[in-house]
Amino acid sequence: MIRHIAFLLLGAVMVAAQRRLALPDPRSCANRVRHASYRDARGVTHSYFFSWEHPPTRGLEVDWLDARNICRRHCMDAVSLETPQENEFIKQRIARGNVRYIWTSGRKCCERPDLQPPNINGWFWSGSGAKIGPTTQRNSGDWSHTGGFGQPQPDNREAAQLHKSNV
């Protein structure tokens, strides 16, 4: 009996350790929280959820996958900073909220031909699929010179955290 319970417990732990990108939750989507909207130069309106302004997530510190999953549960995705104007809009909101850092939808790919070599050209916004400029041209964004790992960003920290949590 104890052996059976131990196997069940081990199985539950193994299932919990296999973290995945969350699917949108229809009930949360229907009641989606929108803290702000921004209309881009093309006239497209983007809605934003700011975790630091939402009581259930205020002060919550999570890794990249959990941050992205919080957004996806609300039928959104982590932010993609695709224009200087959108970047400035988000920077102002971060400053107003006195937030030290945020997770974006930026990530590194290694398979798309247009993203080669991946350490330089392999970055894209997973929220939209748009390509991020080369890491050799850091002046095209407000990348931190001392990110969470103490190295210039983008630094692929989300992949390292995901790997660490699956070990």
C-alpha cells in the first residue's frame, strides 16, 4: 500500500515538473483585465495587462514561462516591444509603477533560417513572431548591460531557468 502511494506521489511530482505553455482560459479571457491600450502607427490597438497593477499578481516574482503563462491565461502574451514608440510607452508605465524589471516575450530561436547565427540574429518576439534586431546593434533597444545573470541582454535567461526547473 505504501509502495503504491509512493509511486502515485512520484508520478504526480513528475507531471508537475513538466511545465508547458498554458492555453488561454475562456473564463479569464471573458473577464480579461486591461490596464492600458496603445494605438500603434498602423492604427492597431494593443491592450496591456500589467502584473504589478493587478492585486492577485502584484509583487509576484516568477520566471519567464510563468510570466508568459499569466498573460496567456488572460488571452494575451508577454509584451513584444516592436517599435520605439511602444518601447517608450512601456518604459513610462514601468517607471510609474516603480518596477525594476519585466519579462518580455523575447526569446532565442535556433532553427529559422532568417535567425542565423542564433547568438546574433536568433532573437524574436514570441508574442508576435517579429524579429528582434541583431545583438551586435544594442543601440536599437533599451537592453540591460547587467541583466539577471550579470551579462548584457538579451541573455537567454528564460532558457536557462526553464532548463534548471526541469532538472
